[in-house]
Amino acid sequence: MSQTIEFNDSNFENEVLKSDKPCLVDFWAEWCGPCRMVGPIVEEIAEEYADKLKVGKLNVDQNSQTAAKYGIMSIPTLLIFNGGKVVDQIVGAMPKKQFVERIKKIVR
């Protein structure tokens, strides 16, 4: 079973901005090739950090309001939120090791 949460325009504030733990949000779309490459990495991170990090995906085609609010111009873009604020931004596909290095700076 997937550990990732489906974020959307209506649940974003409660699930992400008011979360009691850091959140990794994967902004993606069905038609995006690099997004499909990042997807399995995001799933693995969700499982490995389940107790420390809330991980979810937000489909930019279906939730343009939230994507626009955070200025998402290219996908995949992954934002890390902590205390309701963006603390890191990762644009484009990269190896899992690089994602984990960025996450470790925020999640202890």
C-alpha cells in the first residue's frame, strides 16, 4: 500500500501547512516523463521516513490553484515544507541519494 498522500487544493492547508511534521510535496502531472521517474523514489522516501515526514503528491493539472500559489513553472518540482513554510525546493529528476541528502537537512 502506498504511503503517499494525495494532496489537492482543498486539503493542502490542513495536510501540509498545518502539519505537525515536515512535508515533502511532489508537484507532478500524468503526461510528465521525468515525473514518472521521480514517482517511485517519492514512494520509497514515504516508506523510509513514514514516522518523520509526511509525503504526498499534487497533480498540477487538477490543482492549479496550489501550483500557482507556489510558482510551480516546471515539473517535477518537490517542495519541502516545515512549519507551514517552504524550506527547500528540488526541480527536476535526480538520483534518490540527492533527494535524501536534502531531506536529512530538515528531518532529524
